[in-house]
Amino acid sequence: MNIAKALAELETLLGQRLTRSKPDLEQHGGSETHFPLAPPDAVAYPETKDEVARILSICAAHGCPVIGWGAGTSLEGQAQAFSGGVCVDFRLMNRVLHVNSDDMDVVVQPGVTREDLNTQLRATGLFFPVDPGANATLGGMAATRASGTTAVRYGTMRDNVLALEVVLSDGRIIRTGTRARKTSAGYDLTALFVGSEGTLGLITELTLRLRGQPEAVTAAVCAFDQIGDAVQTVIETIQMGIGMARIEFVDAATAAAFNAYKGSDLPECPHLMVEFHGSESGVREQAETFGEIAAEHGARGFEWAERPEARTALWTMRHHAHWAILASRPGERAVVTDICVPISRLAEAVEATRADIAASPISGPILGHVGDGNFHCILLFDESDLVQVDAAKTLAARMVERALDMGGTATGEHGIGIGKLDYMQAEHGAAWSVMSALKSALDPAGIMNPGKMVPAPADAIEAGSLPAK
Amino acid sequence: MNIAKALAELETLLGQRLTRSKPDLEQHGGSETHFPLAPPDAVAYPETKDEVARILSICAAHGCPVIGWGAGTSLEGQAQAFSGGVCVDFRLMNRVLHVNSDDMDVVVQPGVTREDLNTQLRATGLFFPVDPGANATLGGMAATRASGTTAVRYGTMRDNVLALEVVLSDGRIIRTGTRARKTSAGYDLTALFVGSEGTLGLITELTLRLRGQPEAVTAAVCAFDQIGDAVQTVIETIQMGIGMARIEFVDAATAAAFNAYKGSDLPECPHLMVEFHGSESGVREQAETFGEIAAEHGARGFEWAERPEARTALWTMRHHAHWAILASRPGERAVVTDICVPISRLAEAVEATRADIAASPISGPILGHVGDGNFHCILLFDESDLVQVDAAKTLAARMVERALDMGGTATGEHGIGIGKLDYMQAEHGAAWSVMSALKSALDPAGIMNPGKMVPAPADAIEAGSLPAK
């Protein structure tokens, strides 16, 4: 490994588009959550796929680590440079290349953000539905298999990426998938790269599915006395086959944090926030059925948001929940949990989590994309208090253990990074070593986002999954 | 490679559940289409995953090829034993293990057929939606990434397999995925094995998504004067966002074949067959909008099938199309094409295909899952007439070339087998060598369904994709 030589060659290639300024390095070494700063040795700003290919060829020749960077909104330290190396920031590759309205798809560069894309699509009557809250880049969203509030209806990035252009660790450029809506032509490489967190290659172009703007949209927020009532409403609505576009849960602590952060006046109790998309009559029918189920479970204070501005206010509030909760405890840090369980176990999982938190010395508002069985707990702790630090870690581990016991997953949408790496063995067992074998096949030198996703080579050899070299 | 030694050990393991009778070998060496008989050396009938693991360990030790077998309904020679070896027939692993009604999922063994599953689900109000026509096994459907008439609404096997248990080439048993509806926990191994056609491992258990039986269903068949009018109706209906559960096209030659095969009295012209699922009012609304679009394009003779028996008759007719067409030319063989194109190019693709066939010396009825942009042409030829054989091959290649030019795929749902292997390089370019690298990583000895999916090792070395050994 010779990072210095790689940087010298990269400087020749990119000129001022390779930076080593301290603020730039620190900005690309931080994260939105609790991980320590881990800056790269340099940040590259390529403008074309061919430049990305050259960057990877140079880094491969010198064994220099390469980490992709979108908007820096990942929550598990996915893009932090724990082994140094070059951070490839895609902000200059931010063009929407082709909108195919008739086929309802779009070709974009990886640095386009989801909000930019939807702004550019506005006149077409189409939109890109995946909405993780943060204004992430589409390259980053694909790399982390992001989802968010609308996955219950429109799916995750897994379901909305049709094709990719990817630069491999040796600088080769490949294309995966086609613009056809389905294919049986070989291994599903698109699905392999979606969610691979930059450990198998760098995405330089994406073909995404679009949806038609619904004819009618309506949204509502309603309050419940008990968490269990709210969650049971969700379960029954899902089981009735009501096609919700979003169904979000927030607990009393989250409602209180909203009120403090935004000056709103939500009752400080559990809430559901729901949205329906469809024809005028379809939306009315769905909303009525949902209202009946919710009322049976004691819902009150229904507020319907028919106008676009009211809906924007509702979902902005939801999207600011993370920040509202952090602001509720100034100076504290957060561990954000992300388990996802089969829907029948959701009430039990949420209640047990709440009981665990109540019995701990820290606070942890609960909120989530409950239509998918996915919820988050934002565990707040004082970094200088080791009892609190330990409590946060223990609670997070306990939640994952429970999710796996219930047939669920350690992470519904935030991904692995380094924050969930310790749970991979428990979740995947021997399949984790299969991931190692795939990683070794596509990145034999281990330069792509090293230290992430798969066991470190020494561990892998111990586990018998990789041949000793 | 020592197949004889492997068979001796397998006989000890399986007793009479390893057969070498000629009829059994021939039955497992044939196919539904035009490939020559290629029987295995033996057929194994395991009863448990542990037996499958033992079979693979034995075959790995002796370099003996292993080919999975479901119902033998694949169309591209996927399960034929061109290198001999052991065919693993899953017919004794045919149990539905757990129906999780509340979570709308089910755990099955690979030998369960889709019709058996739906029969067993009848009392639950749930169903498994993927319907390739043939009564295939669910293991085979996953292995070939099957889809069929309902994919336009419910997706393909890619979208409906939540988790798998797989035995790898060295006998290790792994589990991929969970029962949660989404996950970001690592590489999407489930998607990698779905569609891998037995070249990476053998599927021994599947967790599948189920759907609620729709409250209301209605179906219709309507006639058009011109292919272009029918296809344009489909395109506009898709673009309007009408949620069709099925939308199938058959041309005049297919209608004529139905009439001859079943004694029906369809007008001998192009038809669309369509089905809607939803609430009573939703179905009515969708059907009305479809009817308006179809009428604008000159549709006539609308026949609505409201009663279940009428719908069963309609879809049985569609599912028998393949046999009806074969029966229309007794003694002739068939090449079945399977291209899938972006929907905006569908009319052009169908018309150009029809023109090519009209200018050729053979016949080729056209039919397909046009809501996905996927259509088939059943090219019929007299095997003893070399001009006809050549015409069939040329037409099939021309269709693929056109599909790729249009941004589509060589196979929407039938898979690669050996029938589409020659198109992999054109469709995937350098990505095909990535598939080789993945195959080598998981099956280094090359015993899993050899000769399929990836270039033969010698070709791969020439193409620079695999290190020389």
C-alpha cells in the first residue's frame, strides 16, 4: 500500500479537483451519528465515469483505499475513511441525463439528490418515490439500499433501480440490468451492487423507475392513548390490504420533541401519520376504511391534510424528527437503532423496546416506518457518562437480538457501515462468509471501502470462509 | 472428475432413492423445447436439506456435476445434463412448512408446485401470485426467476422471494434474507440466488410473500383489427397508471390455434386479455377506464368474465397457448423467443417481428405479457428442412438484437439455460465476466449445473475475466 504515490498520480489526473485541505478532509470524515472523525487522505471530485475509472486504476495499482461519498447523510459511518485513502465525492456528477416519460424511467448521475430529481421531474407528471427523509444523493441511496416513509407502497431502492453503471476495483466499467421492466438474463448484478455500500465498486450512473403523480392524495395524523393501539391499527390495516402510501408511527416522546423544536401543539402521546395515493374515489375509500380501523382502536383527534401545504407541513415535521429529538437533549449523542420485524411481531417488539428503555438510565424516543415493520429508537446518551454509554450499547444490541429472534433484521434501511457490523455474524451465520467470498472475487486487493460489510481478512480466515493466502 | 465413485457413495447414502433406470434418466434429460436429449448419469431424490448437503459434499469430492430438477417445465434446457452427473429431483421435498397468515408469508420446500401451494392456501384468503402458466415447482421458479401473466401487478420471483435456504457447492447450508419486509443488512444474496439456475447452489427452502385474495376480480377479452391498436391500448393503459393484474396479447395466429385446439370461436384476429383486482368500486373504475382506452383504439367484441368459471376458462385458454400452437403444426419443433423491451418500444418491436416472420419461410404466432413489454414468438419449423431451421435461428437472433438495441433484454422470464447463452456477451459485455468471477467464487470446482450461465472456463480465460489456473 502506497497512498502517497497514488495521491501524486491522482493530483496529476485531477489537478485542483483533488483536495487535501483540512476542512475538506474533516467534512468527509464525519458522520451524522456517534462515530469518531475518520478523515480520508484526500478528496477527489471526478466529472466523468472515465475519471472514476482512472481513479480506481491508480488506487488499485498502489493499494490505496477508495470510499464513495454522496451527501454524507448515512447513519452508520458507511463513508468514513477508517483506513484513510481517497474519498470520491460525486457532487460534480449531478446531471439528470434522460427522462423517459413514456417508459416512466430516468437515467441520472450518482450525485443527483432525490429532491433535485423530483424538482426536475415536476413538469412530467412523474416522480421518484423513495424518500429516506434526508436529501441524499441517488448514488448514495442505491449504495445503501435506502428506503423510508414510502417503501410500504413503492418499495425500497432494491425495487426502484432498473440498471446501473459501475466502476469495478480494477477500473473496468460495467453495466448491469436494462431498461426492460423484468429480465431473467443471468445473475442479478443490479441487486448485488444495490446495498453493497461501496465495497464492490462505485456507481457512476443509475436508471431508476418513476411513478405517475397520483390523481389524488390525502394524509392524516391521529392520536392514540397507547402504543399498542396505534401499532395494532397498522397491523390490521396492512392485513386488510389497504394500499397506504405512507404509515408512520411516533411515540409520545417524539411528539414532545416536535413541539419543542417546531412550536407545534401535538398532544404528547403516540401518533400515526398516514397518506393515501390513488384516484379520488380510491383515496376516499381507503381513508374511510383506515379511519374505521383506527377508531376501533381508540384513535382520536384525526386531522386530515387535504391541501398540499398541510401535507408538506406534516411530512416535514416527520422528516425533522431526528433533529428534533437530538435538539431535545443538547450536547448528548445518539445511537439510532433500525430493526425490522415481521408485521405480526411489531406490537410486541415496540412494547418490549419501550419497557427496556424505561428500565434503563437513558431516553430513547421511538418512531418508524411501521407499515414495513421497521422502527427506530434514538438512544440519547451523555458521552462522558460511561453508565449511559454502556446502556445505549446494551439496549441497541438487545433490540437486534430480539429482532433476529422474531425472524427480522438488524437494519431495515440504514445499512451496515461500522455501526451494525458486529451483528452480521448473528444475522447471517455462514452466509456472511459467502459475502466475503463475493467481495474477494470483485475486489481481491480489498481497496473498496475497506473495513466495512465483510469480516476483516484475518477474521475471515479464522472463520474458514476464505482460503489462506 | 470421477462420476462412478460419486454414484457409488450416493447409492450408499440414498439407497433406492438414487436411480439409474433408463426411463428415469431420459425423463430428466429432456426438455419442453427443441434441445436434444441430455440425460444425467443418475437421479437423486433427497428428502431433507441434510441429504442435499451430503449429496453436494460427495459430488464436490469427486468433481461430479449436479443439476437441480423441479417439474421439468423450463424452456431453455436449464436442467439438462449436458456434462452428465447427478440430477437432484426435489419431488420428495414437497411440503408447505409454515403459513404465516398474519405476515402474509409462507415457508415451503422447493418441490411444492405453485398450484399445490395455492390449493393449500385456499382457506386462508391468501394466494401466491406468480403464475408462469406451467405448474412449475417453487424451487424451479425461484431458480429461473420466473414470472408470467401476473408480473405486471405482483412482480416476478425476484419480488416475491423473501428468504432462501441454499446448499452451496461444498455442502455448506446457508440462509439468505429474513421474514422482514425489507433489510439493508449486507449483500442481497437472495436476489443473487434467484435466477441463478442452479449454477451457484441448490435451493432447499423458500420463504415467499403472499397476497390477499382481492375483494373483486373481473376479466375481459377484446378483439382488435390490428396488432398496433392492441399494443397501443396496453401502452396507454400502463401510462395512465391503471393497475392491471394481467394484460396479455395474442395475435391472430394464436387465436386460430386456440380455436383448433379447444373448439372455441374466437375471432381470428389480435386480442387482449385483461384482469383487474381490487375493491368492487376500484375494479369497476379500472375496467371502465380500460374499456374507454381500448374503444378509442377500435376494440370490439368485449367479453367480460365476471364469474370465476368464466375467468378460469379464459386463463386456461391463455395457459394452453403454447400447446395449442405446437398442436397446430404436428411434428414440427419450436424455438420460443422471450424478449422484453421498454414499453414505449413495444409496438415497434412486435410489428417488426411480425414483418420479419412474414418475410421468412416459417410461421411464428406472437403472444405475450405485454404489460411488462415482454412477448414471445413461437417459431415453428420442420427439423428436417435446413432452410427452416436456419430461418428460426436467424429470426430468434434478430429479435434479441432488436431488443438489445431498444434497451431491452434477451429474456424476460424464460432464463438462459443453453438456449440464450449465446446472447449473454452481447447483453452484458464486461458484466458477463463479473458473473464468471462470482460463479468461480461460490463454485470453484465448477460442479453446479456446468456449461450454463457463464462462459466455459477456457472462453473466460481468453476474455481475460478469470485468472488462468
